[in-house]
Amino acid sequence: MTRTLSPETRRALADRVRYYQEMGIYDFYRRTESASMFVSEPPVTAKEQIVAESMQSASTLIVSIPESRDLMPRKSVVAAPVAVEDNLLAPSGTYAEQSVSDPIQSLKIIREDLGDCTRCRLHKQGRKQIVFGVGNPKTDLMFIGEAPGADEDQQGEPFVGRAGQLLNNMIKAMGISREQVYIANIIKCRPPNNRTPERDECETCSPFLMRQIVAVKPKVIVALGAVAAKTLLAVNDSMVNLRGHWYDFRPAGVRSNDPDWVSAKLAVTYHPAFLLRDPRQKKEAWKDLQMVMRELGLPMPAKGVE
């Protein structure tokens, strides 16, 4: 029998569910001990404990997380309906750009919504401008990196420094040009001293990236580096394990208005900045790009990345 929740608990529950929906989490699962060993989580606050207990009492959670750690390819998991008072779990991922079909206009709406973003601490830590994204909005191929660097922060465009020059060469080796693809980052502001983005920064900024992906509707996404791969796939694993596989990627928190586009195939490769530090891995990155080329039906050039 479902107990009646107090107003304070209901508000806490609604806030927590709304937060998860913004992250693209609509289905809830009971975590088993064997599954939790792979995830490092912060201590649970008293408020979160109340919410967790309330969700257990107010819902029926039938699906459990499998104990295996198979990452390829990702499979859809269907959860049992969750019954919560006042329909607190109603989807909230509806945005203005979903009313238009032109990707150029959609991206413009998303950029206007982003504005001069002050949603996380990075706007106070020396960023000069937001680096949104660049390229062909109607492309089949999208590259997603980690974060802007100094050159990108100065010019307002992703991948324009030394790593960007190498990425251009990698794209050229595939037989296409930079102008034929779309390029973006997990976060849109430069972290101080080019440090690795913090988890909360990625969580704050990634909903806008998800909307960009839905606007572009690529057939293939290439995640450049560990931060991009782990954020997009919501997993914590090594590049060795993540590379070489196809993943069925569905943008979190937003639904496509095109019934013909539901998901993209996602591949993982090394970030160009890493390849500049360790050129020996260029051959491995080229293998990843060849996998992408085969998927897109691109002819194989005689030479790889120089």
C-alpha cells in the first residue's frame, strides 16, 4: 500500500526527479551490490536519503541492473511503470527548437537559449566567450571533444589550435573536409589552465550539447577523448575498453521531432591533444576513423594520418 508523502518530501522528490530528467534519466532501477562496485558515488545526504526512501515506497521498481559489464553495443532497457503522486515523473525535455525542422534555425534557437551562460562556475574563472559549435548542421558526422582551450576561447570556435589542426588533418585523411562535419565540445567554456572539466560542469553544460545533437541528427558521432566518451556514454572505463566498438547513442533529456531519427552510432577515439603528446597512438586513432568511414560508406584512402 502506497503511503501519503508529506509536502516537504513531495517537493524534495519532485526536485530530485526533475534533476534526473534534465540529465536524461527517465527510468529508475534498483542498484544491486555487484553493480554498485563499479561506481564511485558521493555520500548520501539526509535529504537524498529521504527522497530515496520515498521513491521506494511510492513506486514499483522491477528492473535490476545486470551484473555483467558488457559495453558493446548498448542495449535499450525497458523499465516497469513508476507510480508517483501527481505524475511527478512526466517528461520535461521539450524545447523551442523542436517546433522547427531546419537544423540551422534549431541551432540558432539553442544558442540564443544558452545566452551568455552563467550556469556554472566557469563564467567566473576567466573564460572570454562561449564556444558553441561549428560546421555543417546537415552533416552525417559529428565530432565531440572535451572543452575549449586558449585558442578556442580567443576565437570562439572549437578545435582551432594545434589539436584542431591535427583534427583537420584527421578529417582530411578520411577524404572529407572540416566544413562537411559538425564539431562541438562537452562543455562550452574554457576551464582555467585547461584543466579537466569537473563532473558538475559537464552535467550543467551537456543538456545543450544533447539538444545540438538532436538538431543536427548525425548518423555517426565520434567522441574525442575520455571525457567526451565517458560523459556521452555515462560510463567510467578506460579508453582501451571504450575504443573499437559501436554504441547506440540516444541524446539524454531531449526527444527528436523526426520519427526517422532516434539515435546515432557512436565511436570513441583519442583526443587530438593526446595524439600530439603521444604520436605513437595515431595509428590506433586511424583504425577508429576507418571504422567510421566504413559505416558512412566513405572510400578508403591509400594513406592514413601523417
